[in-house]
Amino acid sequence: MAHSWEVLASEEVYTGRILSLRKDTVAMPGGGESVREVVHHTGAVGVVAIDDEDRVVMLRQYRHPVGEHLWELPAGLRDVDGEPPVETARRELAEEVELSAERWSLLTTHYPTPGFCDERVLLYLAEGLQPADRPEGFTVEHEELDMTVERVPLSDAVQWVFDGTVRNSLAVIGILAAAQLRATAPRLRPLDTD
């Protein structure tokens, strides 16, 4: 018989703009209980944007928690109520790298750090890239002012993953998923899967 992992008590410790922290007391298998700290996150999307020359649009951005500039994919928070995730991905692609795409596919849905966080990331493939204006009202600020954008051949980006040049989990997953898609053409889920 499977254990139900009943939450016996829950205490909100912190609430911020994009995340909150709570302490859950959970019934353990075989009896007893344990406290689990859970970070609730609004969720995010990422975009593997590949141009007609099979180059991945990568950006290099400073990430304060690790104190480094990281190579990443265009990505962003699901912070607009009711906005479908693919629309968030379209918006982020325009905001961060001033591109739009003719074709969209859902590559993966994953939990980057499920040991303590419920953040769920939907990762999209964008093809048929075209220049686009940033959305009206969007202002480039903070770390994005220091961001650089490059188009990297997909095969080089794959090697960057294995060299340790790309360490952002969303970018690692996206690059390897795109390379596997090119190599074996797996069946993808519908675009509107959430």
C-alpha cells in the first residue's frame, strides 16, 4: 500500500514577489513525522530559439545567487495571471532577444529542484525566427542591461554543456533536448499542454 504523505501542519515563513517559503510537517512512512521546507515558485518558461542556420540563441546574464555570468536561453517567469505558457514564451523571446518565431513546439516540462522547490518550467522550441519589437511598456533594466546575446551552432552548444560552459539547468535541458530532437525526431506533446 502506498504512503499518502499527509501534511499534518503548514506554516508560511516568507512571502515575496516570485516565491514563498513554508514549513510543512509531513507524516512519514512507517510512522513519525518530519519537517520539509518548501519553496513555492510562480513557475517559468524557457525558449530554445534555433535559426535557419541551426544556431541556438544564447544569452549571457549575471546571476546574483551564484555570483557569475551564465550562458542561458531566453526565459522568464509565469508572472502574468491567466497568460498561457506559450504566450509567456513568445513574450520573453521578444523582450529578451527581440525575436519572434513562426513555429513553436513544446519540448519538455520539468522541475529544476524538486527536493525543495515546486517550480515547474515549460521549455519550448522556437523556429522560423524573425526580428521583433519588444512588447509595449517593457523596459530593459537591472541584469538585462548587462546581458549579451549570441547565436551558437547547436553542435557547439551541446559541447558547451559537456565542457561545463553551460551550467544553467534550463539551458542544459533545452540544448540537449533540441539536439536529441534533431537526431531522432521523438514524438512531442501538444503545444497547449500545461
